[in-house]
Amino acid sequence: MRKKTSPGQAFRAQVAKNFDLSDAGVAWVARLDQVVATIDLVAELEARVQKDGLMLSGLHQDVIHPAIREIRSQRVALDRMLERLGLSEDGHESQSDAQRRRANARWHK
């Protein structure tokens, strides 16, 4: 039986399809590994919330699932990591980096 591809692995495959990773430096690949791990963590947390429900029974009242806060903070971290790599959430070059690259190409003609 074939193991299902995780969201992080799917993201890595999309990045590999759009970029030549053999030219990427060690630090860039290490950051990509962090992005992949974060994507998978967010997916696991979201699955937990889906299973448990948005609200949990507290001592005296219902409370929001603690994973909600963690999902939010991991998404902020993920956005920052993607920005540092110059990637968008779909594994393509970010629009600002693409514009910067095109401007540099015109400037250095």
C-alpha cells in the first residue's frame, strides 16, 4: 500500500518542479525543510481540531481548542519562512521576488 503524500511533501515536490534545487545552497534547503515540517505540523493540528471540534469542555465552560492558537502562530512563522525563501504558498517564486529579478535583469543588460 502506498503511503499518502503529506502536505509538506507535496509542497516540496511543487518547489522542486519550479526550481532547480541542486543550485540551492545548504541554508536555503535547510529553510525549505523547516517550511515542509511546519506545513505538516499545521496539517496535523488542523486534523486534530477537525476531530475534536473547535470548542472543548473546560472546567466551567467551553473553551476554544488550544490547537487554534498554535495553528495561528505556525501560519505566521510559515509566512515569514516563505518570505525569506522568496516563495509563495503554492511553491512558486513570490511576486515581489519575480519583479525584483526581472528589474535586475533589465538593469544589468
